[in-house]
Amino acid sequence: MQQHFKYLIARVWFLINLFFSLYPPLYWEVGSSQKIVFGLPLSFIYFAAIAISITLSILYAYWEEASREGWHAC
């Protein structure tokens, strides 16, 4: 894959995470919902999914930068 395309993936992923983590009406809708999914409240699943996505995007960006500079990240 081209380097610019990998950089673009990380940027878009960060922007999507930013939108889903900071958009208040979405927070309000999920937070006020009493729905249960897989035995867990929908708000817990929403916040856990956001946390996992943010963590993975940071790890991807770290891995990508490490591979670009030629040193081993792990």
C-alpha cells in the first residue's frame, strides 16, 4: 500500500473517532436509552466501542509510523 494511503486511513479513522466521541446529540440519545444488548446497556456498549476504536487507531498510527521509520515497534 502506498504511504500516503496509509496516512489517509489513520487520519480518517481519527476524524471518525472524534465525531463519534464528541457529538453531543448522539451521546444524549445513547445515554438516555434503556435498551439492553447482549445483557449490557446500550450506553456501555457505545462507550466501550468508542474506547476500543480510539485505542486501535492510536496503535495503528504508532505501528505505521514505526514501520515507516524502519525501526521495530513490537
